[in-house]
Amino acid sequence: MRIKEILDRNIEGNLETDFYTPIRIEFPLNDSKEDELFYYRFINEKSSFIEISINSLTYKIVDITVTSLNDMSRLDENINFKEDLISQKGNLLVDINIFKGNPIVTNNNNFKIYKGNKIIYCILAKEDRKIIVKLSENVSVLLNSKRKVIGLIFTGFLENQWRELNESISASLNI
């Protein structure tokens, strides 16, 4: 999924954590409720599943849902996914040419999930990270030099949200 433009506007996101749907962040101001949604899905070999909903007319992200986290690695303290990146804040306009009349696109790739210090990192590609865009207080998007989404970073969990998220992750890993 490629980003067409980074708008220099702050965006409010509503974070929800739940046992059955571990993480969901909604961006209500990006959704007109009347327009069709496009869905871009990332699924890895362990069936971990992330879905990004995009408004078909505004090209803005309406929500990001982590549906399942079926594999997880502890974050190595020596890894820094944010190092040497151009840092921006803003709202994203998605290049919807990828959809080509199909409202759902699924990207089966081998993304990795890391957990540590109340942060969840979903690294979708091994490509060089160039830009980090703070979409809201709870999610940042990693982009490569061609503005392709190659990672998501979820932060800002309250203690009870982090506990519930860990219970959900533990249950899915023990199945």
C-alpha cells in the first residue's frame, strides 16, 4: 500500500483494545459514513491479520484493526525501528490505484510482530525505513523512500489496555 500524500494536519484516533480484536484505532473525522470503504489486509504465514480501512472518496484511513496476533517476538533492546528516520505528523492520503475496482486487497507477506515496553511493532517489509508518520497518539506508520507502508507502530496503551492486549496475545499464542 502506497501513500499518495502526507497532509500536515493532526488527526484524532480512538484506541480500543479487546480480547477478541486486540487493537482497533478509529479515525472518525476521516469517515463520512456514506462512502464505500476499501480494505487493505496484511496476513502473514502464522495468520496474524491487520486490516486498514480507507474511505473510497477522501482516500483517508478510517481505521486500523489488528484482528489477530498469532506470532510474537520479544523486542531486542538493541533494535531501534525509529532510528535515522524523517519524522512527521499528519493525516495520510492513500494511493487507491492498487484497488482497481476491487474493494479488498490482501497482501500475504511475512511480516514480523515485536512487543516491548508497551509498544507493538508490526514490521511489514525488510525494506529500508525512510519516514515515520505519527498518525495519532496511538499509531505511527513506517514508509520506505517510495512512500510504501512497510510498518506500523502501536503505542500509548493504558495499563488496563496493555494487560487486556497481553491476555489476548497469550490466548492466541497458546492455541
